[in-house]
Amino acid sequence: MNLSGTYDSDNIFAKILRGEMPCVKIYEDEDVLSFMDMFPQSRGHTLVIPKQASRNLLDADADVLATLIRHTQTIARAVAAGLKPDGLILTQFNGTAAGQTVFHLHFHIIPRYADMNMGRHSSGRMADMSDLKDLAEHIKEHL
Ligand code: 5GP
């Protein structure tokens, strides 16, 4: 997919926002939704998405972006407090050539642990749902 184009309302995150697909939720309000990545690159890999539709950073409304990054900081702090990683990576991909696979704007919060390698982006290795729920509970305790 090119950087530009029209928003496809059948993308997986749009379906999650409409409640048509399940997710392991961490936080939701009128502006954003945060949930566990189903194919995590590390223990506690978390996604934060705006409710307003945009494909990526370039077509997003600036106010939506500002709200999104504010919430991303809050959730990253909760991930840090709840899971005690040694570090955190924040990523966001724009366009297929950059690695983007879901065309609804999102930030990845990827905890890093000194003694654990990070998995590949889009590895397709699905997490165990009960593990994800357990991790989400640890994060939510700090929100
Ligand atoms: P992107 O490649 O677009 O930056 O990131 C998309 C992310 O969504 C990937 O990390 C991928 O593992 C995750 N993902 C893909 N499908 C699903 C899904 O159905 N549910 C959840 N929770 N995450 C998904």
C-alpha cells in the first residue's frame, strides 16, 4: 500500500473499534483505544490507536495526534510500572515499504528486557490469550 490513499474501514483495527473483532483491552475513552498486540514482539507489546480514522501519521488530524501521543505516554508509563521492563521502544510505521501492515494509525509500545531478544515485526506468532489478559491486568493496575 502506498503512503497515500483512502482509508479502508474494513481494516482489522476499525473492526476492533466497532466491536466486530475481540481485543484484550487496556484502556478506552472517547478518543483512543489501547489493547494488547496479538502477535507480540515482546512480553507486553501494546498498541494505542485513535478512534478517528486515518491511515497513518501523514493523514492524521494534528489534534488527534496530540491526544494520541499524550495517551501513549500514559499507557507507556503504566506498561513500565506494571511489567518492569528494562526499556521501552515506541514505533509507528507508515506505508507497506516501511513495514505497516494495518492501515489505521497506531503506536506500538514494545517493552525490552535485558535478557530477552525482541521478536520480529509481523512474525505472525500468535500470543496465548490468557497470557495477554494477565499482562493487561498488570498494566491496568497502574492506569
Ligand atoms: P503495523 O505492522 O501496521 O505497524 O502493526 C500492526 C500490528 O497489529 C502488528 O504488530 C500485529 O501484530 C498487530 N495485529 C495484527 N492483527 C491483529 C489483531 O487481530 N489483533 C491484535 N490485537 N493485534 C493485531
